[in-house]
Amino acid sequence: MITKRLGKNGPLVSALGMGCMTPQKSGSD
């Protein structure tokens, strides 16, 4: 799983993941 590789960048990955979803949600809003 990618999660294992991103163990060190956990927070960074979360921010990127949310950032990818944020624009779509913002567009809907």
C-alpha cells in the first residue's frame, strides 16, 4: 500500500489528499 511508503510523509500526504478533494468540493459549494 502507498500508506506504508508515505509513513514519514503522513501529514503531507493527508494534506495532498485533502487538497485534491478540496477543489472539487469547493466547486460544488
